[in-house]
Amino acid sequence: MRQQKYDETDRDYLTRWSDMRNTSEGVVEAQAISWFAQGCRHGSMLWQRLQREMPVSLAEMIKIADSYALGDPTQ
């Protein structure tokens, strides 16, 4: 699992995580979702959202992360 770097935008983290996910074999969807959520910068709005209600599908998780990336003030 990779952590979101302190100065890494949500968009950059999502892109880096997606690249890792696409090159990994044998990772089940639920585990990939959990790894993404655990890797988000602690305390960020995206992290808080994922802690309140974990997405049930990878598509849902990516949609949520993408929506938060669009509003990331560090972009």
C-alpha cells in the first residue's frame, strides 16, 4: 500500500494509485478499495468521506475520488 504524499494532490494520488492497481494481479476489488482509502492523506476531505461510508465497488470509489479531486484546492 502506498500513502498519499503530503504535497500530492488528490488527482495525482488517484492517478498513481490507478497505475499501481492496473499493474497488480490477484487483488480483489474490496482490498483495492481499502488500500486506496487507507492511503489517502489522513484528515483530508476525501479521507473523511471514505471513513464515513466505504464505497462498495471500485467504480463508485473512483467516482468519489474523482469528484474530490476536482475540488482539491492544492490543484
